[in-house]
Amino acid sequence: MHTSGNLSAIEPDDLLVISPEAQKLTIIRLPDPITNCYFDDSEEYLHVTAFTYGARFKLKQQQVWKNFR
């Protein structure tokens, strides 16, 4: 969970971002099943692992993630 209150959840091939009000804010589709996701300590990056790779997504800025709509 991000400090903004948004929750990152995984489905087999998708990373979901869900607001504190339980609204689906976005879906990020990836080519392989996702096994885990987490933020680094500064919440600057979102790390995603899958069976065949690991990926790191840089968040543009904290405000973007807080107001992801």
C-alpha cells in the first residue's frame, strides 16, 4: 500500500491500482504472470516480479500517484 492510501494488487497478468474508496484507478497489463509488487522505501519506484523477469517502474512524482485518476 502506498502512503497515499492507494492499494496495488495483482491479478495473473495485471497490476491493479485501487483507491481507498475501492475504485479501480488503473490496470497495468504485463506479458507474464505477476508474482509480487512493492514500493521501495522512498516510494519513488514500484518493483514488480514475474516468473521470467523483474521490472522497476519509476513513478513520475509522489503527487501523480496520490491523484492517479
